[in-house]
Amino acid sequence: MNTPNERQGGLASSRAHSARVYDYILGGKDHYPADVEAGDAMVRHWPALPVHMLENRRFMHRAARYLAEEQGVRQFLDVGTGLPTSPNLHEIVQEVAPESHVVYVDNDPIVLAHARALLESSPEGATAYVDANMHDPEAILESTEFRELIDLERPVGLMVIGIMHFILPPDDRRLVQRLLDPLPSGSYLAMTIGTGDFAPQEVGRVAEEYRQQGMPMALRDLATATSFFDGLELVDPGVTQVHTWRPGPEQDGVDGRDIAMYGAVARKP
């Protein structure tokens, strides 16, 4: 998802973009030379960055499956979707429940160009793409896609994955709360939050590289990350590094020093 000043008028860009850097580092094909240059610099600063990014995405997969499989959630709002890398959120939840609805939100022109890939829903379910920014929650909540696919009488899974480090104080809590406010009791927030707690020097250098590329970041300690879930009921094991949240065999051998992201899932009472 774009940071406030990132959006460009067309697909081509001479400036690195967070979603495309992410795509490049994870081995995707949807990026430009500026993204390659920025990504290479970041990996030089912190060689573990690809592992970190992969575990962030794997957390999303496990959290989404948990909500669909164990909590019966059938509606999802995914803010800051990024470029489509299979399996996407709708593929995870519709494998569990084909009737699930997913609304994706992002405002990068390349993501928009790939929206058709995101919209390949199961016949029983539905997906939609909203061209909007987390800094404008009203545009999300008032969109035709949100109103048509999300029934606010039933629980919703709000997914805010890999974007909060680009949402700076003092707006961060207000924006998350505004998205939560209309969701009914029994809805869930799944979120990942960038931190420098485990590799402060290396992650600090990556954050500085992002800043130089016009993408300032906010890294949060455990107490600050946990405070985003105030008023919600945390699902065990609470706020933890993403690779230790209900881990599977894929997480065996992951070094905690390589992960700079907290993650949690919490229920709205």
C-alpha cells in the first residue's frame, strides 16, 4: 500500500515503491529498476530481510485460515493488499469456505493493473478491489464494493498486514479504530507491526533506506505494538513475533533475530 506521497500518475515510476520493493525481494516480477536498486540496498543492510518479509506473509496465511476455519469468519477486509502473490487471502479463506467474501484495498497503479488476478473468486464467493488509501478510511467504508460485499450484521476479519510501519503517529491508532468502529461484535483484527527490537542496528539501517526513498517508517516496541489492541480480546499467544504466532512446520529453524515484525489477532467484544 502506498505511503501518503507515493502514488504516481501512471504505471511507470522512477521512484521506489514499498509494494514493488516487497515484490522484488520476494522474487516477484512486478517492479522497476528503482525498486531493484532500493531492494538491493536494503538487503545489503540486512541480509535477513527476505526471510522477514516471507514470515510476515505466512502469518497472514495462518491468521486468515484461523479466522475462517476456527472462528467461522466469512467476510474479510484486507487493507494494504500489495501485489498479488499466490496464495492470496481469498484463496486461503475460500479453500475453507468457498462462499467467503473478500474486499481488497490498495492504491498503487500496478496493484490496480493486477486487480483482475485478485478478483478470481470461487463461484460461490465474491472478491472486490477498492482503489483507496488507509489514510482515507471513509473512502474504504463508503465504497460501493465494501457496501455490497460486507454485511455489517455479521463478523468481519480486518486484515492490516505489513503496512502499519508506514502509518506514522499520531494518525496510526485513529485510522485503525475508524476501520474497526463499524464492524460488529465478534469481528477480528489481524495486524502485523514493524519493530526494531530484535535487530535494531540492521533494521534501523533498512528504515533509513526507506526514508531516503521517500517512505518514512515507524518502528514500535512490544508495549507500543500491544497498545494497538487495547479494548480487544487477544487470541493466544497474544502479540508475538510473527513466526511464533501459531507456527507450523515452515517456521522450524527460523531465527528470531531475522524477524522484525510483531503480529496478533484479536476479537472485538
